[in-house]
Amino acid sequence: MDDTTQQILQTAIAAAVRHSVGILAGSLVTLGWVQSSQQSSFIEMGSGIALGALAYGWSLWQKKGHAAVVAELAALKGNKS
């Protein structure tokens, strides 16, 4: 994946996460579980936690893919010798 595509994808995912956390916060306020004065803080914290988890997962996924490519290249090199 090239840098431009990766940047667009990260921006789109971040926007989706922020929107989802906003919807969740609104739902919790409607249900009375969170005070409306706390909604802004909830969105900020929730977005940070969700984006951090997403970045961690993305990093693990990339490392796993990189390890698979390296292993495949090593196997191809072994077959050629």
C-alpha cells in the first residue's frame, strides 16, 4: 500500500471512530448513564482510547504481514540455491 492510500485510509478510519464515539456518547446521555456536561470529555477520552487501540492493532497487523513476506522470501531464496 503506498503512502497516499495509507494516509487516506487512516484519515477515513479516524473519522469513523470519532463519529462512532460521538454517537455512543449521545446514546449514553440519552439513557442517563452520562451527564450532558460530561459528554465532551467522554468523546475526547473515548476517541483517544479507540484511536490508540486502532493504531496498536494496525501496527501488529503490519508486522505480521512483514514477517510473512520475509519468511516467504527466505523460502524462495532457499529453493533457488
